[in-house]
Amino acid sequence: MTTVTLPAPNPALVRSVAEQAQALTPQLVQWRRHLHAHPELGWQEAATTAYVARHVEALGFDIKTGAPVIGSKTLGAPAEGPAHTGCIAELHFDRPGPTVAIRADLDALPIHEVDTQGQGHRPAEEGWHSQHTGVMHACGHDGHLAIALGIAQIMAAQKALLCGTLRLIFQPAEEGTRGARAIVEQGWLDDVDVFLGFHIGLGVPSDTVALDPVGFLATRKYSVTYHGAPAHAGRAPETGRNALLGACQATLGLHALAQSGQPGIRVNVGTMHAGQALNIVPDEARFGVELRAERQHDLDALDPRVQALITGTAAAHQLEADIRLIGEARDWENPADMVAWAREVAQCSGAFRDTVSRYDVRVSEDATLMTHAVAARGGKAAYMVLGADLPSGHHTAEFDFDEGVLGKGVALVGGMVGVVLGAG
Amino acid sequence: MTTVTLPAPNPALVRSVAEQAQALTPQLVQWRRHLHAHPELGWQEAATTAYVARHVEALGFDIKTGAPVIGSKTLGAPAEGPAHTGCIAELHFDRPGPTVAIRADLDALPIHEVDTQGQGHRPAEEGWHSQHTGVMHACGHDGHLAIALGIAQIMAAQKALLCGTLRLIFQPAEEGTRGARAIVEQGWLDDVDVFLGFHIGLGVPSDTVALDPVGFLATRKYSVTYHGAPAHAGRAPETGRNALLGACQATLGLHALAQSGQPGIRVNVGTMHAGQALNIVPDEARFGVELRAERQHDLDALDPRVQALITGTAAAHQLEADIRLIGEARDWENPADMVAWAREVAQCSGAFRDTVSRYDVRVSEDATLMTHAVAARGGKAAYMVLGADLPSGHHTAEFDFDEGVLGKGVALVGGMVGVVLGAG
Amino acid sequence: MTTVTLPAPNPALVRSVAEQAQALTPQLVQWRRHLHAHPELGWQEAATTAYVARHVEALGFDIKTGAPVIGSKTLGAPAEGPAHTGCIAELHFDRPGPTVAIRADLDALPIHEVDTQGQGHRPAEEGWHSQHTGVMHACGHDGHLAIALGIAQIMAAQKALLCGTLRLIFQPAEEGTRGARAIVEQGWLDDVDVFLGFHIGLGVPSDTVALDPVGFLATRKYSVTYHGAPAHAGRAPETGRNALLGACQATLGLHALAQSGQPGIRVNVGTMHAGQALNIVPDEARFGVELRAERQHDLDALDPRVQALITGTAAAHQLEADIRLIGEARDWENPADMVAWAREVAQCSGAFRDTVSRYDVRVSEDATLMTHAVAARGGKAAYMVLGADLPSGHHTAEFDFDEGVLGKGVALVGGMVGVVLGAG
Amino acid sequence: MTTVTLPAPNPALVRSVAEQAQALTPQLVQWRRHLHAHPELGWQEAATTAYVARHVEALGFDIKTGAPVIGSKTLGAPAEGPAHTGCIAELHFDRPGPTVAIRADLDALPIHEVDTQGQGHRPAEEGWHSQHTGVMHACGHDGHLAIALGIAQIMAAQKALLCGTLRLIFQPAEEGTRGARAIVEQGWLDDVDVFLGFHIGLGVPSDTVALDPVGFLATRKYSVTYHGAPAHAGRAPETGRNALLGACQATLGLHALAQSGQPGIRVNVGTMHAGQALNIVPDEARFGVELRAERQHDLDALDPRVQALITGTAAAHQLEADIRLIGEARDWENPADMVAWAREVAQCSGAFRDTVSRYDVRVSEDATLMTHAVAARGGKAAYMVLGADLPSGHHTAEFDFDEGVLGKGVALVGGMVGVVLGAG
């Protein structure tokens, strides 16, 4: 395996991409609004997957969806398994060259969007708000998808000039940091030379881009089920094995593990469901645990303590413990050479007027599993924040964003893609 | 207030009732099987109420249903309130005389009855198993209702010979010991001279009756909700008030309260539901608690300790605690004079061949609220167990009972009713 | 192994022993008062052992003390080991015959006896109260020792008439049910044909004897130490392994195990000591646990749950658990033939005017380990309560007893000894 | 209240003090070694107080010791109260002028000093190690006292040149942050114009001084006692009120409070002692809690949550809670003008070759209560770290320090004192 070298930007090409992106803006807005109106929850993005796949297939991309994309071991998917979701779309250029991957996330959130007029919420005022009760694109993934489609269209239009392969990764279930791991495990990052991930908003204003964001929180999320034995609580409680008592003790023990001299350590038991009737010793308890740390190293040190707490407490109460990893993300900082290169491309492009340095995102993002997978094999990876003013915060029922970011995002990220694929 | 005197049994009358009961048996079986096929859960017994009300109204009873029967403060009813359920049916005889009340319970259980042939379950083999998915008369209340209807029919048939009033109490929501309290609070036991409650089966074999059962467990059941404050578990957990942590501590503390030198003390937290997402500090937790004691006095001593545990733990975690009583039953033993009188009637009747003395039921039964209400005002109250062989235990999906108990029950309990009402 | 046959009582012999006991009473009182004034705590009874050993050695008994009596594995002894305590004294008669063992306990309690005049406490009024600050014979073991010495003296006096062997077992550390196990493990009960244990008082009045007491509670007592790792609680708490947190969780979990449908189940964590400074993560926690049940079978079922709770909780917190059994007693009822035989002897003796049947003691007594050991090999064993009025309860600073029990105890128990040894 | 103005340093005076300090070094070493050999624990520093008081009294200082210094409400003192400890020594110069206070701490630690030769521990090699078993000056307070005595001697020697008042505050019980509060409450800081506190070592090397140290951790330390009711754990556990169960729940609840997005939040239950016997429901439990935060504001927000947790848990278990504050310190940063002034004096003095900026101490120090008290009334306060190489860390049995710091400390701190008192 050799280490990828980033080609020097070709200013003319970058500016050309920026001009095409500008011209494409009405189409980008239309795509985004259609997706916004038809949101789907994580692992259930069947229609969204079909929509993006149909579009890029028409542009000449090879398409794979469902099992070849996500395999069968998907974190946090429902017991009956995910819908036919996830898409890998590849455009192979005639000449050999590098493989560039960009990732866009398909899923929406279990939030009911403001859907009445007179509240000042633009999607509702203009009639393109969510058509699906209780589900909403409230994080901006609709924008991410539109940007990816725009880049696909521009690259397909100048196919003759490019070399190598453009791979679009349409990932299910980013919320809860669930989907990335499945795609990494299917090997879709193994041969990637350059990987580009991005998010809009996150507090960065319109016209500004963060090329070296920091503060991605490492996280693991577990779903735990304790299995005991039921008993009539009045007649023979001693014959029961009380799963709820075990879960209560585990919860208290887990919270005590968060105390640390290291930064950003958190342990949260966020949900618990146990028992069936007041007169029965509860024989099953389910609870969900989220771990976080600012540094991967600290999360790795915390994890075995959490496992020991859960299994030891189960043993203490003579329960069986079933621990399932349902979400994961890592820490990440873009490498210095990648940041310098991105800055050069950004200057050529002019799409964003300003840059902000070492912007602290304070969120978990499972694209970090992809960036690490690429970097581990010598590829180059970066994750960027594309600034966009927000009338209301992410994950709120009034979320929206300045759609100006769509064209700018296509211009900048598409410019980077063009630089790599046009260098052959 | 005067103390009621039990009239000496008139053997001829008792035997006459027994003969009529015998003749009525095919009808009793038909009623029971119709009710068995159409079970309804507690507080939702609208169709069952209508069925029994229609029948006894045709016999000349005055009918009251819904609010006049159960009022508005019903334990453990859903937030939207109970269906139109519960019935008081009264037959007023021409001559003045005592008021006799009998109670039958309307509700079924959330159990899915065996519904395929070849399993040896008679209701399924013969096609009169539950038509309502997941709901089943698995305790015998269908039999109780048939017996009450039978008594009503016989008493109505010889109206001219009787005096006073016969009151049928069709009670909702006996399961979970929820329904009796509402009816007592509406005053329906206040003027009762003689109260008769009964249950079939409970381990007593066919042809045997328990006239002085013991071991009714006093119980109280609470639904507790802790309200705290949500917070992002990663960014600012210190701004949350964690309802789940409080509920876990309360659960552990409550279970420790069961240790006692007194008999039959139990504390069970049977259910818990808390939280909405792994990355949110849970701001609400609901849990259900059941207390039991063999003796009312011990339950009364335990109760304030339970209250203190729940409210103190809430204060410890800066939560609001909402504690709702959702079920209640008391201890009970039939008074000696009532037992002696019942034995005389039983001998005249001959319906049951054997009696079992001081049969230990080890269950909670909210008719005990009614027996205490009657006894407190000088009335006479008894609760009896009418023996019936069972192919499978109460509260199982294969429950059924020897339908011979229907005619015998009408004969015995109807005989008692006849003795009181015919003595004028 | 053959089953021992109890010889029919010889009334003349029994009456003779009773007369000698009567004559010996002033001596019995003197012994008891000397012992009362010089109490020693469990496992520290060096002077008491020497006192009784010297006396019976002078009567011709063979003496063993210390290690041959108690071995090296003594429950609940201090880390530096017990003092030179415990005595087995044997009188071998010339003719072969059965081995009869009686047991008396050596230890006193950590109670400061009332030691001023004018309080109505007879030992202080008369000047024979405890000379050892904070230590007191507050359970009556001083009386048990005097009775054993009296029996030894009477049997030695008529050596020529007897056969077999009389074995006196002077046991250390009965309080906390610690000492009996060591003596059983040394084999001192293995060849015993008839074993007689006894306690004075326990609520049985003067002149009454309980020959078939019931309600001996099975118990096990554990001392648990959790070992973790210390850490500076401010700088690096995550490097510690918190033994106190583990001990707190174990305590709460253990108390929840007491809830049972079986009689007399108890789990009590009675002591806890942990930590050294407020700014250090506690790396060691010690706690003591007592289990009880009315029936041995239930204790045996509870014990593995307790062990699992303690070791599982240790694993949960990554601690080492050191669990030491420090006390043990079993349930016990005298066998019917032994009770019938004892009743015969008691009638011949006339020492106690009344008997009380199936007296419920509600205490734990480690002589039950001896009775079981004897019975398991075909021997006959009995434990009796010798009635004595008490001005204040056992284990109080004002405890005393009616010394009339001393002569009566020698008469009755000595009569039984005489019957067995005189039958050859 | 007026704000104090710091006088410009007089270089000649500062250098003169430095020269006198240099000459005094053999005496400083002798004082330090005497004190090192005679350490006393916090609140028990009777001999140490007498030693320093006698010396400065001979120099003409007015002396107050015991109650006028520390009052009666002393944090964390034994129940029988502190020994005759603590000293305020004042030298009043003839001309009016400012009041300068310096603080030195009297107490040693419960550590057994290495006391054998051949271990490389200089105090033992040279024979001036601790003469008091299990007590040791292992933090450097002996050095602090010697420095204060040296400053006293130099200022007394040039009494004619100075104005105002020099106040030496010899504080008991710095370890555990216990003693400062008592002195502040007696008003000894109310009229102070310039306050100077200092510590040797703390990781700062010889020849270096930290004039603007940061990272003083705000802390509060509580001793909590829960009082319940005892009961026989076998016979009637329900009559007890279990203080140990309450303490265990409080411990688990308290540790969960440490999870926070704010820096340096810690909650540690460092000690627990409960119960008296295995068969008694524990009626008393004592535990010690330490809270920390990097910022006073966060500690102030945490404190009421801790109080609620402790009192609510007590209420939950029907216990009485006795919460005693036994230690307290605040955050602190020297004000910018004070740092600039100190830097000027340090340059004139030349005692320390280097300075280290914003040195992060990561400790709690109760002199911060004094600095805040002075600053709150318009006075000037600073706390400095005087560098000294250490062969072994603070609070270890091999602790010692480079005694070169003694002369340098007198030179620098004495220079500052001289500048203020000589400016009149």
C-alpha cells in the first residue's frame, strides 16, 4: 500500500466547477425540497434510496443498494432488519486513476415538523414541509443529498476530462451513529484514495467554511437486555431472578464510571423498559447506554469498565446479559496536509468567503469511522463543515437552513473531487 | 345503625331454589360461553355491561350503568377514562324488607387464549373461545356473571313471595384490584344488609365449597411518575434532573422495605419505563409498585414507609413525584355467625357435597373493600369459594373450569338470597 | 455404624444424682459467681479455660486445650489467632460403655455490666459483678459452666458405678455462632453416643424445662472485604477501583434477596467500614452479612444467591472479593424418642416441676452443628432449655438469673448422663 | 472602603532584605529541622504554636493564641475541640501605615516518616526525622514556618525604618482545608491591606518562582451522619430505620452528581463507617464527602444538589441527617496588578533566577479564603509558589525539600513585606 499524494489544484478546473454549481442551484433546491417533504427514519430510507439511486443511475453510475452496501450486521437496526436502504453509486472514468469517495446521509429524525402556516417556518409557508407525520429532515441530511447529486451531475457532464472512479456513499442511519460501521465492514472504504465528508450548519454561519474542525466526540452506544426469571411477587418471589433490580443497579454503577480526570467522559443510561405487571417479578429489562469521550483512547479505556459493570451486575443477580453495540463514532482531526490542500482549493473556488480555524463541533459523527478506515490504509480523508445560517437549531421542529449552502457546497467539494479526478 | 339479624333458613325455599337452578343449567352454560367468547379488559367492559344489563332489565330490574355506578375517581383507569362500564341492577319487591347485594366481576385478562383445535382446550375444540385477540376470560369471571344472571332470573320468577331489594353489583376491573373502590365510594354498599361475594375454583375441587376462606392478602398498588428535567447528556448533563436515576434508587430502596418479622410482607416494583433517547438525560420515569401483607395492620404500617421512600428519593434527585393509588384490597375473614348461617343454608341446599374449612386462598380480592364497607355499618358479609376442577391454572391460556359449578353456585348463593328476601 | 439405644432410666440413680446436686448448690453458686466476675470475650477465654480445666483435672479428667480442641481454622477469630482457649475434658470409666458428651460455652459479651450499687443489680450490690471493663457474662454462660462442673464432680464421685466415657466440651465463642464448627471439625463429636446441650433462661420461667424446643434459626455470617485500587479523587478518579461503591451496591442488592415466600428469611448487612481520607478513592471496604432462615433447606438455597451477589458485584466494579465464613448455626428439633426418654428422666428427677412443649426459642445456637454431627452418625442428641426467671433480658447490662437453675440443671442433665453411663 | 495602592519597590531595601535572608540561612535551617522533628496533626499543634509564639514574642510581637485566633466554630475539629493552637503575632511599627499579613500553616500529616538509615532519606540519615510516631511534616509546612520566622526577625531588626503593622498568621489545620475559615471568621483579614501566602515545591523546581499560579480547586468537605433506629435484624427488622442502607444510597446518588459539562467537577465519598453487629439493623452511619470544581461558580451550583441528595435520601429512609462542613477552599488567581508588582520586586530581589507563568497547581488551598476576604474589602492579595526540588512527592513518607528555598523565600516574600511597610 502506498500513500496517496494530493495533486496540486488546477485553478481553471476548480473555477469551472464553481460556475457549473452556480448554474445548477435551482435544481439543487428542487431536489432538496422534494427530499425534505419525504423524510424517512434511519434504516427505513427505502424511498429516499430509490430516489437518489434512480437519479445517478440515469447519469451513468453503477448502482448497488441494500445488502451489498450494508451487509447483514447493522448496528441498531430493528429486529426484523432494515428496509432496502443504502446505496453505493460509482462512475468509472475511462482512464485509470484514483478513487474518490464522498458520503451523504439518508435518514431523518423522529420529530414532527411545524406544519401550519403563520408560524414563520418557511417549509410550511411554501408547502414543502414533511408529508410524513412525526418524521422530519431536521438535521440537514436533505441538503447533503442534494449536494452529492449536484456533484454527480457535474462530474458526469465532463466525463471525458476525468480519470479514476467517483464513488458516492449514500449512508443510512447516521442519527445515533449507526450506519457507517456497516458500510466500512463491507469494505467500501478499503480502496479509497481520497474521502470527503461534510455537514452543513453546526453553528458555522453562511459564507464560512470550517476546513479543520475539531471536537468530534468518540462514542459507543449499547442496547442491553437482562434476562432473569419471572415469579409471582406475592407467593414465591425467591424463585424469580429480578431483571429490573439488576438494571437499576447497573444504571447507578454506570453513572459512577463517568467521574474522570480525562476530558469529556460521559456515561448516560438514557432509556429503560422493564416488567409486565405489578405482581410479577420482572424477568426482562432493557436499557440503552451511551458512552462518550473527547479522545478515542479514553473511550477505549472506559469501555471495558462499562462491560464489566454490566456483566458483573448481571452475574450478581443471576441474570443473562445481552449487550449489543448499536452505534459508534470516533474522534477525528483532518491531517495537516489535507487541510493545507483543502485551503488551496477553497481559495481557487471562492465559494465560501471566510474560513474558521479549528472550529469545535462538540458532536459525534459516524463518518469518522470512514475517515479512520481510509487513513489507516494510507488514503487521505477530510471532514468539513459548510456554513449555513439556521433560523432554529438542529433537531428542532423549526429547523431549516440557508439554501445558499447548496451551490457553495457543490462548488467547494465538487472542486476538490474535480482536482483529484482531473489530475491524471 | 342497627345490626342485621340473619333469618333462620327455610329448608323448603332453599331446596326449591336448588331445583330451579338445576333446571336452569343449560341456560347458564349458554350465557357463560357467550361471555367467554367476548371478553373485555378492565374498565373497557362496555359490551359485557350492555349484555348483562339488557338481560336483567328484561327481568324487571332497575338499571344504572357508567358514572352513577363508578363515579369519576376510578383507580387505574386509562387517562382518557373508562368506557361506559359497570352496572347496578335492582329488583324491588313489593313488601319492605332487607337489601341483599351480590357482586360479579365483568373483566377479562390480557392473555391470548389457546385458539387452535387439537390442543385439548375445550373452548377451542367446541368453538366458543375468545373472539378478541389477546384478551381472555382466564379467571372465571364469565362464570361469576352467569351465576349472577341465574340468581336474578330465579328471584324475578318468584317475585310475589319475596320482600325487600335484590341488588346486583356488576363490577369492572377486578383484576389489579381496581374496580371495587369506585363502587364503594359511590355508596352502593352503605345500605346493604347482607352482602355475598364468591369466586369459582382457586384450587377448591368440584362439589366442595369453602364457606370460611382465609388468607385474603391486603394490598395496595401504586403508579409512580417522577418528573425531572431533560438535558443533553453529552453537553450539559448537570442541567438535567435525572428521573431514571431516582426511579432506580427508589426501586432498590423499596425492595429493602420488604424485610420484616410480620407475615406476608412484600414490595414489588413490577414495571418501569423511562427515557426517550440515549443521548438525553431522562426527564420522566414511571414505575408500578405493589405492596402486600397478610394483615391489614401490617400493610398500614408499611404504607407510610413506602410513601416516604418515594417522596424522599424524589427530593434527593430534585424530582417531582406523582403517586397514584391504582389498586387496593383488604384482608378479610367471614364473621363466625355468618359462617354458621351459611353452613345451615348449604346443608339445606345440598348443592355442594363437601365443605373445606379455613381454606387458605393466598390471593388479593377487592370485594374485601365491599365486605368491610358492609360490616362497618352493621351489615352481614361473606365471601365464598365455589369449588370447580380446573384443567389449567387461573391466568393461563388454557384456563377452563368444570361448568357444573354454575348450577351449584346459583343453588347455594341463590338459596342464601332467597332465605333473606323470603323471610319477611 | 449402629444406632444408639437409649437405656431405660434407673429411678434410684436419677434421684441420687438429684440429691447430690441439691447438696452441691452452694459450690455451684460460688463457681458461677467467680466466673461471672471474670468474663472474657469469644476466642480470648484463656483464664476461663484454665479455671475449668484445673478443676476437672483435679477430679481425674484427661485434659486437652487449645489447638487439639479447636484446630487452626476457627471462624471469626482475630487475624492473630485465638488465645489458648477451648477445653475437652474426658473421664474414662473402667468398664467399656457409651460416650456421653455435654457442652458448655466459655465466652462473655462486649457489654459493660451495671457496676454501681443502688441500681438493684444483684451482682453489683453483692460485689461479684464483672471485673473486666466492657465485658460481661450477660447470656448465662457462667451458669452453663457451673452446671458442667457440677456434673463432672458428681460423676467423678461415683466413678466405680459407671462405665464408658464422659466428655465435657468447653466451647469458645458461642456468641456469633463461631466456636462450634471448629470443635466439630476436630472430630470431637464423631464417636459420641449421646450429646446433651442446654441453655438457661430464654424466656422459660424457673421450675420449668423445655425438652423439645423448636425455632432454632439456621444462620450463616460472613465477613466480606472488597479490594480495589486507590486513586486521587480529584486528579485521576478513573484510575481507582472504588471498593466503597461496590460495597454499597452489594448492600442494597443483598437486602433485596430477603424477599421470600419461605419463613424467616433475613439478610442483614450489619457493619461497614471503608476508606481512609475524603480525597482518596476508597480501595478497601469491609462489611459483615448475616443470613437467617427458619429451615436449613431455605438457607442452603439462599446462600448461593448471596455468594453470587457478592462476587458479581465485585466483578462489576473490578474488585477482588474476600468472603470469610465467620459464624454458622443450623436448625434443629430433638428427635421424638429422645424427647420421650428425656421426659421419663425428668419425671424421675423431679428437678423441674413443669415442662413446656414445643417452646419456640427464635434464636440461633451453634450447638446445633454438634447435634447434627452426632445424629448424622447414629448418635442421640438433644438440646434443652432450663427455665430461670430473669430480672432483665439476655444481652443487657442488668442481666442476671435465678441461681436455683444451677442445682436443677445439674440434677436433670446429670441424671441423664448418669442413666446412660450407669446402664452398663 | 478604599482600594489599596501598591507602592513602587525600593530596590535598595529589597536587596538589603535579600542579603539579610542569605545571612540568616543557617538559622532558618535549624528552625525548620526542629519543627520537622516535632510534627503535630491539625488542630493539635499546641507545641508548634508555643514554639513559634515564643520566638516572635521575643522579637517584640504581640501574641494571641487559641480562642481569639480561631474562635469556637472550627471546621473538622475533634468533638472535644482543638488543642490550644493557632497564633496571631503582630509587630506594630511606630509610624502609621498599612497592615501586611503573611500566613504560615502549622500542621503535619498522619504519615509515618522513613526513620531508618540507609534508605537515602536525609532527615533519617542526619537524625532530624520525626520524633512522633505516625506523624510527619510531609508537605513542607515546617519550611513555611521557618520562612515566616525569618521574615519576622528581619523586620524586627529594622523596626525604626518601617511603618504600619506586620501580622503573622500561624494557621492550624491546613490539611483538609479546615483551619483558614475559623481565622477569617474571627476577622483577622478584615483590615489587611496586603496579604501574602505561599507554598514551597508543588512541582516548581529550585530557583524558580510562580507569581501567578492558577488551578486552585474550589472544594467543600462534609462529614455526614445518618441516625436511624436499631432493631434485631432477625426478629423485627421492620422496626429499625437502617442508616447504612440510606448511606449506601446516598453514596451512589452522590457519585452520579459528578457528571457535568463543567470543568473539574468531582464528588467523592471517601469514608464510611456504620453498624455495630451483624444481627442489628445499623442505626448510625457516618460518611465523608468531598466536592471539587475548577470554578467557584460551579461548586456553588453543585452544593445544593449535594445537600438535596443527602437530606432527601435521609427522608426516604426516615433517618435524621447531620451534615457538618469540615473543610473549604475557593478558586483563586492573583490580580494582574499584584502579579506585575510581585514581578518587579522579584527582579529587584534576584532571589529566584526564573519565573514560571500561569503554573497550574491543581490543588485546593484554604489560604484562598483569606485572599478572597482581603480582596473583597479592597485589599491586595497574592499566593505564590516558591520552587524547591523534591526527592519524593508531597504527602509521601520520603518527602523532603531543597532547603535553599528557605533563604530565597525570606528574601522574596520579606522583600515584598519590606516594600509595603517601608513606603511610609
